[in-house]
Amino acid sequence: MLFLAVPLTALAVQAGEPTPMRQRELVHLVRQDCGSCHGMQLTGGLGLPLTPEALRDKPLEGLAATIHAGRPGTAMPPWKTILSEADIRWIVEKLMTGFPKE
């Protein structure tokens, strides 16, 4: 049996997962900033819904690219200047499985 000498939180950071503090910041950002267009419950508004049902058939990479670069000619801005690739991937994974409450 193999025992890990490194705490799981350290492994998450090494794997690129945001820290628990950063995750709380990202939940707040998505609920407030993304929610201003996609609805406070992420069920749609000016922007499309961001629920697991609405995203079920969408590729993770495509959703991440949309957050990263935005959608020119629409209200969807690029977030690449304030979100890391790990942040974006974490957000997309959470959106696809049910986004946490604040």
C-alpha cells in the first residue's frame, strides 16, 4: 500500500487546481460577473444558461476557449487577463456538474 507524504491540497495545487480560497473567489466571480448576463442562478438571461443540462453536449475545451477568448461581436468578454487556465478549467468543470452556491 502506498501512502502519500504530500497533503492532498498540495497535490491539487500541483495539478493546477485552484486553492480553496481561490475557488471561493471564482464562485463569487461567476455568480456576480457571469450571473449579470447568464442569470444569477445561471439559468439564462442576456446570455445562455450555464446549467449542467444546457452544457451537457458541449465540449469542455470549447467552453474553456469561450471563457478565455470571449466571443467577438457579442457581450461575452475575454477573461484571459484575469483568469488562469486552471481557473477557467475549474469553472467549466463546476458548471458542467452543478455550480456551487456562494
